Amino acid sequence: MGKLKVGIIGCGNIFNLAHKNALKNLREIKVIACMDIKEKKAKEAAKEFNAKPYTSLDEFLDLDLDVVEILTPTYTHAELAIKALKSGKHVIVEKPIALTTEEAQKMIKTAEKEELWLLVGHTRRFDKRWVQIKEVIKKRNIVPMQIRKAEVQRLPFPETAWYWKPNKGGGVAIDLGVHVTDFLRWYFESEPVKILGIGKAIRKEAKVNGTYDHFLMMIQFEGGKTGLAEVSWAYSYPARYGVFYHHLDILGKNGRIRYTPLDTPVVGVVKSHFEMPRFSPLLSAFPEAFETELRHFFRVIMGEEEPSITAKDALIALQMAEIAIESAKREEPLEFKGVVE
């Protein structure tokens, strides 16, 4: 089989910070088209790959493409993915799979009907830190019973950005929350039973938009296991530095593992103002994680590997976050009644 012909939809932040360089390092594929509603972005992206730029989705989907990669705001995922699948293309889409579980269901059913792959970019599963820690858990027989995972930052975008709109990004409980809900389920290797969510609107941006920017989840899993999740856009780091902080604490029957990276070096530079040097353009995940993820996805599409994460896994991660939000609104824990079919 020759190189996969790939088209990109969405040439903004996540494309430039992570996917652009990852795609350049993959020999299995050739990017032949880049589409964005903003012509300048489409042209700049296409130039990186000697590809053709497009602003028309219909023209883009008429191309002879094997795979479409969707790197657009969350609220557009379902419509774009379904159209791409119906046009005969495999789809790779950034997390969350969609804004709602109903939309995600439609995407999955369309992929099944068209007999095409729908693969969702949950990069934590491909980040060497989390992969190695999970291997240690197995080798040392830790048997996790409680896991606390925090992913927090100060979102640098203004209140007009789509991230802050509940009907476009879902707030921090969806946007960051699905990373942690999937992470906990991946590490526990068991299913959720009951979920309690507590949300807060701390920053002006969140209050103006009626959304949460700090969210806590307590998730009971099968076998008496407990997951504690904290996600936030409200941490008081200067927004211009985009600091992204992880914390992982695993308590098991046979041991404990704790990992608390700051993801930027513990060093400050003082000149006319204070600076924290950044050695990675995207601090939430190592850049290599995106390359590892995409290489795996393309090999799945070529029939060389089985998927390590499925669209159904991404659906469950989203469903857990949605239940947590509903729990926060009702101020009571809610049962996880099984995967939405």
C-alpha cells in the first residue's frame, strides 16, 4: 500500500502547536490539502506541505483523500466528521469526540455504516510519561484503588473565544475533563459506576459565559476503585506563559506512585519582567505524543495495527464528563448506567 493521502480541516492553534510537526515526521502519509474557513490560515498550512489550500468544504471533500484530520473547535466535530465519512474518507478527530454524546453516537454509527475508521485524539494514551507509569503499575503489581489526576492551567483566550461558550466548547469539564475521565478508565481498566461533580465559575470569562472554569469529579469505578479528577482554567499563573500543570497520585494495594511535573523548568528569568522559559510549545503533552498517536492511527487505517483507543472509548469519556456536569447542577451523585448506545 502506498502513502495515505491526507487532508487537514482546521489550521489553527492545535495544528500549529502539535500536528504540523508531527505530520511532517510521518513517512506513511502525504498531506495534499489543507482547509480552513480563513484563507490565510489555509494557505500558510498548505505551504508547509506543498499542498493545496481550500476554504470550501465541498471542494475539499471532493478530493481523492484517504483520511481527513479534523482539528477544529469542538462544536464543529460532528458535522464535519459525518460529512467526511459519508464522502468515503477515514476520519481522525481531536478530542473531545464531539460536544454531546448524541452527536458522538451519530458519528460512530456513520463510521460503522460506511465501514470506515473514526479515531479520536486522546493524546494522554500516547504520552510516554503516562504509558511508562502504566507499565510500572503492571510490572510492580501496584493494583490501583484510588487515583487522583489534576490537569490545570490558566486559559489564555479572551471571553469571546469559543472555549468559554457552553454551546461550543462545553467548558473545562468537557474540554479538559475528557482527558482525565479517559485517563482514569484507562488506568483502572474498569468501568464507572457513580459520578459526583462540583463546578465553579471563578474567572470573569467563565461567569460572563455561564460556564465552569474549575471542576472536580469523584468517580466510583467497579471493584471499589475511586478516581479523583481536577481540571481548571482558573489557576493564577500569568496567562501569557500558558503554564499547564499535571499531578498524578496513585494509591494501590501494593504500593503508591506519585508524579508531579511542572512541565516548565523551575527557573525564572527576571529582566524588565518575569519570564518562565518554555522548552515545549505545547505543555499539556510532550510533542512526541502527537507523532506517536498519529503514526498509530495511520497504521490502524492501513490495517497494520489494532486501535489502542476506540471511538467508543472517546464516547464513554465524554459521557462521564456530561454526567459529572449534570451532577454538579443537581448537587447530587449520579449513576453511570452504561454506555449510551
